Amino acid sequence: MLIERFIPINGSTYHIRIIGIGEPVLLLHGFTGSSHTWDELMETYKDMYRFIAVDLLGHGKTSAPNCHERYRMEEAADDLRAILDDLGLARVHVLGYSMGGRLALGFAVRFPEYVMSLTLESSSPGLPSAIEQEDRRKKDAALAARIEEIGVERFADEWSRIPLFATQETLPKEIKDRVREERVSQRAAGLAGSLLGMGTGSQPSCWGELAGLQMPVQLLAGELDSKFVRIAKQMADALPFPQISIIEGAGHAIHVEKPAEFGRIVVDYLKRRKYDGD
């Protein structure tokens, strides 16, 4: 049975969806996504795992504060800890996609005692240099202004045409429509705040913390997403306990383009973590 909860945290209200039985898996979606990003995974494997899907700040039915400082990675990680505490969960597996993967990694660095295992889909630890960060902050600020200028619907159509999502052009219409519906359901203020507060340029770099992570980490990247394949390989070199999978024929959003294969890889990894006692 699906349970929906609204949890007040630090002046904001988070919307979460919970379904399933078994070990808990915290699910963190990407930019312009929501807890519905994970519907297929949750429905397919609800008899094996208890999924906790969160609408991140500014997305879905969660609050969209006007102050972009409220979206900072550190505050978002603190919010996740408060959600887990509210639910009485001391340790969880964490799965994050893209922006949600950056937050998942930031959460694991900040609160490693909560994390049984970490799965990062098309994610990065941030940008290593101050120059790169400043350049990205300027681009994120321009994009945030664009969203507020033209509105979410026009932005969603522009966003779908960026090179990062070119591999989705050949997907069936019903899948593309579902992705678009999730994007256009967002609010301009929430997306802009997320970019300004938790964009890749604004988040603290986690590259230096990778070597200290003691939980097992699974890295997933689509073969056709060359930038994130390179990042995943670099992360694997830095992590103590990595496993990396490059999914053939997939781009950035593996869970959209290859959902069945994505689900099998994620669940097979979780099964082994339980067997190993990690």
C-alpha cells in the first residue's frame, strides 16, 4: 500500500511517498523531477524493498522557498536526516539520480552513519576548482532567470532539447510524454531556487571526501553519456569500495531509457550488500 506523508522541516514541508516491505531505500530524483521519477522501480520491487521517495525542495509537492540559500546542499542533507529521523529509520540504502545523486553523495559525506550503501546514477561530486564553480554558477543563474522569464512549460520544452537528453528522442511517445508531464508540473520559483542554491556550481566539491567513504558505492552511467562515464571512472578510482556499471545503449537518464535493466542492476547490487553484511 502506498503511503503519502507531508513532513514539516525547518520552515518547509516535504512530500514523501512510501511503498513496499524490507530494507529501506531512500530515492532522490533529479532536477525537474519528483518522487514519481521512481514509480516503475517502486512498483516492480515493492515486495523486496521499502522505498521512500522524496520530492526534493522546490520540486513536486514539497515547498518552494523564495530564498535560494534554503536550497543549499548542506541544508538539503540536514532535511533528509530529519526525514529519516521522523520515520524512525537509522540506516538506509540511498539511490540518487543526477542532482539527486549529488545530494545523495553529499548526504553520505555529511551523515555516513545513516548510509548502508550508495547508488549514484549519472552523478558527480561537484566541480573541483573555484574557477569552474564560478563559471557554472553564472550559467545556473542565467538559466534560473530564464525559467522565471518564460515559465515552466516553455522551459520544459527547451530543457528536453539540450544535448544531455538527445538519446531520449527515439523513445516511445508515451514515455516522452510522461517525462514532460513531470517537468511541467514544477514551479518556476522552485526550479530557479534549486539551481541557485544547489546547482553544480554552488554545491561544495566532494572529490576530496571520496577516499574516506567506507560504505559500498555503486556508480551507474549510460554508455552514450560520455561526460558522466568519465566522471564515474574517476570516482571509482578514488573510492575505497566502488562498483561501476556502464549501461550499453543508454544516455543520462538510464532509469528512463533502460528501466528494466536499471532496476535489475540496482536490486542485484542491494541483494549483495545484504549478503555481505554491509
